Amino acid sequence: MRLHGIMPSIARLSAAALPALLLLGCSYGAPKLELRIANHANAYTGPVSAFAVYSAWVRPPTGLSTFPDGGKPMVLAEAAAVYLCDTVTVEVHRLWRVDKPAQVRSGFTPWLGPWDRDGIHVSLRGYRSLTTDPVAAYRVNYRLDSVGVASVIIDEPPFDAATSEHVACAEAVIAAAERAPPSSQPK
């Protein structure tokens, strides 16, 4: 008779413990920096290329949060930067940096337009929602001058034809971004 009263208590305990155990199994690793070159543009004169770099501090999923497809990292901070690289000396310096705009909830990326005598054209893109619904698309265009001062522009000039990326510069840009990441590591 006593056993009969214990069984529902064990069942209630198990039902309460299961979600708690699942939550404990869904965890994330230590923050790590992810960097990617979005695209590049060659200077209209001279041996220089500009690179749009996306950066994010993420905590990769571990444990049950990786099931069934590897999981989704927890994004802590996102930013964009434009780096310049002299294609002869492979000297790199950061021209501009900006955090992800608050309006962007998903799909954030920088993108370089043409580089003309007025400056380098760069846009920040993404979505105001967690989905890629075209109605929620967000985009703001800038023109960067030679010292990295950004001016908001309404219209972006037509894009130039794609060119091949300078591999040595791409490697140097990523190395520079690792030393001084475009996004600050969250605390």
C-alpha cells in the first residue's frame, strides 16, 4: 500500500527533472571570434584593395544543443569593418568600423560597392525580423572618404564587374582583424 503512494511521487519528480536535465545538457562553449571577408573592391587608381569584413563573437553550441544538426551558436556581438590593403607591400590598416545596427535582427553583413574618386561605397544589410522576408529587408549605404569618415548616401552607384581577390591581402586582412577585431569581445 505504501508503494502505491510513492509511485505517483516518483513520476512527478521524473516529469519535473527531465526538463531540468535537458536544459543542463543545452549549453554553449567559451566565446570565440568568427571573421569572414564579405567582398572586396579594387581602387580605381593604384595597387590598393578594400575588404569588407564581418565579425561576430559567438558561443558555439555544446551538448544537447548540437542535436540534431550541429546546433546554432549564441551570437554575442556583431560588427563590420573596412580594411585597406596595399597589394604590393601587403600592408593592411583598418579604415572604418561599425557595430551591427540595432534595427538588424538577422542576416547582418557589410557589402562594398564601387570605389571611385568620391570614396568607397559600403552598405550594411540585414533583416528587421528573424526571417529573410524581403519586406523586412534593411539596408543603409555609406560613402567612406580617404580617412574613414562615413557619409550616409541614398543611392548607391552601379556595381563594377567582379575581380579576383588578392589572396595575400585576404590573409593579411584576416590576420589584422584577429589582432584588433572589428567587434569587441562581450564581457
